[in-house]
Amino acid sequence: MKNMKELMSKLFFLFVFIACLPTRMAHISEFDEVWQLRAANAKVEAERAYNPNPHNLTNNFNEHVRKTLEGVNSTRRYLVKHNGPCLATNPIDRCWRCRPDWAQNRKRLADCVLGFGHKTTGGKDGKYYIVTDHTDNDMINPKPGTLRHAVIQPEPLWIIFRGPMVIRLSEELIMTSDKTIDGRGAHVHIVGGAGFTLQFIKNIIIHGIHIHDIKQGSGGMIRDSVDHYGFRTMSDGDGVSLFGATNVWLDHLSMRNCYDGLIDAIQASTAVTISNCHFTKHNEVMLFGASDSYTQDKIMQITIAFNHFGQGLVQRMPRCRHGFFHVVNNDYTNWLMYAVGGSRHPTIVSQGNRFIAPPNLFAKEVTKREYSPESEWKNWQWTSENDLMMNGAFFVESGDLTKKGSYAQRDMITAKSGSYVTRLTRFSGVLRCIENIPC
């Protein structure tokens, strides 16, 4: 009997270990020395990027917004397509959008990021790489001129496209560090295949791309750098997956209908900004932290700003664990279940968003605490400041509310009230950019 109990105990721990492997190794069949080194380096980069005083960064962000919005106020969403002079309606866009020379000076974009990802430069220090071939047929020896060939190169690169492209990725696109994927002026769709994988890498910008109808990859032998490839298991089907990634900026993406999440960030990914994106037609939109037990996600710091959460969305905008999340000046015009949720004591600072609740009387609450009694979640720091609540929407705050606003200075909070959101997010999603004309 004793031996049987010991055997059952060993089998239990073996089962738990096997169950944890996909999370720990993220579809890497063999966690060899190359991946071990990448994981170790990623941990160092995450610790280096972590901001021990995140509220100070929100101050800086709010100051940029205040300067952009002086003298402007509107609660009505702009429904008519703008055909007049360039209007840069938030501080990130104002940095680059209204310059007619944007195509000749593409790398100026890298100077414009705000929020926790503000140190991201992508491929600014590298050469341009022009994608000329939309195919994705060889996972081990990608053809030069393809997007897969571009993203595995060892040096920093600013990747652009020769013209309009519809790219169906046969398997997940595994990137290396110090890359910018810049779709401005090319009308690029990543559709019908796998999505982007940012695993144990740093310093990535993805801008101006349509990402939709993403499927799971079946796995197999896939090259992940010029000098390494290995066997991968089935991918999740996320649009963009961050796994131990640091200094990432996702900007002006249009995303919908992916197999799993639109954007997932797990395994201590940090120093991330998601801005100016348009999200539609999806269930579980964003997952930040995949496991209640993975406490290393406390290092996670993410800014979600100037995005439009639009038609056909259900939940997780985002769903957070452990870390610090600044949700600022987004427009939530649709959800079916809830907008912002989480578990395991995340800090969520919601400032100047607009929340329009659905008609369902049981879905008016913006927030959702999962798998935790009120006796536990009442201590989580979730605050709402100058959010605009419409159609019966309400945000359940928690934590020490005497600290609320303690990191705001002067009139910054007023200047970024939810009443400004329709202007700030007016040009969310992929922009229509033509050379020698402001975007």
C-alpha cells in the first residue's frame, strides 16, 4: 500500500511537470542550449527594463497627452472618414504622422513611443530590408526577400514592403531581436495562417499591419535564427504572442478573428506599449499573464493607450495577472461580457477611457475579478480616474483609494478625461499612408 501511494505521488508530480512544459517551453520541442541561453538573456533584459516606480512613468505619459489636447473636447466618435488635412490627434501620432517626408525618414517613428515601451527602438540602428516576396514555403531555409528570411537575421533591421502584400504564414513567425516591421504605405495583411512569435527577444516594433483570421500552426522544423532551427509543437494561434519578450511596441495594427488571443503577453514579458490599434470581432482579446502560479509575471508592465475596442468583442481587453497595467485613453464601444479583468493581484490604473456598456443589464460592469473572493480582491489596486461611463457602465474599484491620483500632477488627469477619447483614438488601426503626403 505504501509503495502504491509513493507511485501515485510520483505519477502526480510527473503529470504536473508535463502539463507545465508547454508554458515553460512555449512550443519548443527540445529546450537545447541555444534556447536556454536565450531564456537566460531574456530574464536579464526583463530585470533591466523593469521600472521600480511605474507611477512616475504614468506622470510622463499624462503630460504628453495634456499638451496634445489643450483646447479640445468631444465625446462624439467621428464616424465620417477624414479626407482633409492631416490631423495628429494624440502625442504618439503628433511625433511623426503629419510630416510629408515620413517615407524618407521612416526611422523617426522609433522616437515616438510612450509608456512602458518607451525605450524601444526596433531596427533603428540597422539597414532597411525590403520584403519583395509574399510566399512562406520553406521553414528551414527561408527564401531571401520573404518576411521570414528578414526576421531571423542577427543584426538590427528596419523591415519594409515593396508593395501591397497578403502573406499567409505557414507556421508561426519566430523573430529575433532588434527588428521593426513597418507596413506603412504598403497595405500588408497577415491572414489565414499562423501569427507572430516574440520569444525571449527584445526591442521589437510592429507597425501598420493588418493581422486577422490567424490559425494554429501545426508545428515541425522551423528556423528561428540564421544559425539555429528546431522542432516546434503546435502554436496557439495568437495574432501576436509575447513570451519572455522585452521592450515591445505594437502600434497602428488592425486585428480581428484569431484562433486564440489577438495579443498575448506571458512569461515575464515587460516594457510593452500597445497603442493606436483597432480590435474587432474576437472573443478573448488580450491575455497578460497565463498562469496564476507564475509569480515572475510581477515584473510585467504594459501600457494600453489610444486603442479602439470595437465591434464584435466579448472579453479580456485586457485580462491581467500579477503585473502593472496602465489602461489610458482607450475607446471601449463594444463588449459582451466585460472589458477589463484579472486575477492574482494585478495593479490596473484606468485613466481617461470611455466605456459604453452593452444593452445586456448583466454586462454593465466594466471589470471582472476571476477565481477570487471579495475578501481577497478588495486589496487589489484597481482604480478608475476620469473615465467616461456611458449606457450604465460602471467600474468597481478596489485597493487603497486614498492613493488614487497620488501620481498625477497639476491638471494632467483633467486634461485626459474620457471626454477626449474619440479624438485621441480617431485614427486607430492601420493608416492610409502615401509617399510624400502626410499619413
